[in-house]
Amino acid sequence: MYLTSVESDVGRVDVFTAVPEASRPAKAPEARDARNLLILGSDSRDPENTGGSRSDTIILAHIPRGGGSAQLVSIPRDTWVHVPASKDGRHGERDAKINAAFAWGGVPLLVQTVEEFTGVRVDHVVMVDFAGFKEIVDALGGVEIDVAESFTSTHALTPDGRRHFTTGRQTMDGATTLDYARERYAFPDGDFTRIRHQQQVIRAILDKAASGGLLTNPVRLDDFLRATADAVSVDETLSLVDLAMDLRHLRGGNLTFLTSPSRGTGRIGTESVVLADEAKARALYTAVRRDQVGKILAAAR
């Protein structure tokens, strides 16, 4: 009773009606009870966002049959892939960075591009506005992050200037976590470190929610979802309440984070891109498509 009314507060995105069914990969019979979520994140107020709308974070999350664990594959936003034609026919049908699909055709074209690249059928989409992301962390009372190496943010976000992050475990509020999760220019490998930081933050959020009993307490879950509804949008059929209840036994130790296999960075024309390792990527995504958790975990080692 508490939770069902929350669904009306969550933004809905029309995703799958605009994705041609003929272009979509079939669900593997052995994986019919597994689910694949495409998690997208962007930050319209990010100082780096000087161009059109882009999806800065692309994660394919696999929830195996029976639940109890989840495997999340981050796809670098500069991964060079084939982007299908946009619905209006003005863009796509050529190779480009994967996040160009979002700019050219919104979520439907990005779903189509990810499905073509991975061969994995996307069941649901979750979009997180990282400009409102701090609401999620603040609603939890902050999260614990272990900073691997000291660095200074390139974003001038505080009255005193840029934030400095010191090696070691620390509690971060929402604004600090947001800065930590989107910084890339401070690191030699740029987006790859940012991906690792985003994975850290996801694990920390889940651990904080679980340790406080939020996922198993309907009243607290209702309060949390209401406080963070503005930061999240989902596809037409996904119930955030059902998803939260299905994942209530998950902990950080049950999450496996991977990055889509690549051969590193390179240049194509004037663009700096991430080059996919096609053989390793095919093996990983075949395991995801078939719900072969053991093979997915092996790819993470």
C-alpha cells in the first residue's frame, strides 16, 4: 500500500515501441527467467557537457535466474560501434562512438545499438540523472568510498575551489560522491578510472541501503523512493518497487563489475575512441545472453 503509489512519481520513458522488433536479438531459451537492465546515466549540469545530449554512463546489468547476484558490464562511452539508422533517417547507419546513439535517437536508438553490439536483449531501462544523483546518496546519509589514489578534481564545484580526494576510506555526501564519480581528466586512463569509480559508488550505495535495512523495510523503502524519484526514470513496464524487492537480498559482495573488453584506445579520423576486443566481447556477451554466470565471472578474473 505504501509502495504502489511511488510508481506514479517515477518518470517513464517510451523505449521499446520505437525499437524495431525485427532488429532485436531473441531471448535465449535457457535465459528466459533472467533479466537484463540497461542503466544509463547523464549529467546535464556537468561542466564537461558542452555539446548535445549524451549518455555518459552505459551499464548492462544482468540479473540471473533466481536472483541472488548481479553482474554489471560497463561499456565505455567512447566505444567504437555500428550505430543503426535513427527513426527519422537523419543519423546513424554508420560507425561512431556508442553514446552518439543517444544524441541521435534517444534511448530507443541507444537500446538498439547496445543490443546490436552485445547480442543481448534488453528487458528494461533505468535512467539516472547524475545532476540529481546526489539526492540518492544524501537520502542514504552518505556512502563509504575507499579512494585508491589521491587526486584533485578538475571541476570547480565548491566555494573554495576544486575538491581534493585523499587516499583512504572516507564518507562522502551526495555532491562529493557526484564529483568523484564523474571525474576523468585527472587520470592518465581517463574514462576507465571513472568507470571504476562509478562501480565503487554503485556498490557503496547498495551496501549502505542493505546495512540500514532499507531494502527490507517497506516504510523506509517508500520514503527513500519518494526522495529520489526525481533522479530516476524507467521504461513503461518496469516496477522500481518490484525490482527493489527482488534485489533486497543483494549485497556488494554479490555484485560483479566488469568493463566491456577492449584493446585500449586509438584514433579513428580525428576522434579518440575505445576499440572493442571483438573476440573477448563476443564470449562475454554470449555468456550474458545464455545466463551462464560461471563464464561471466570467469571473464571478470
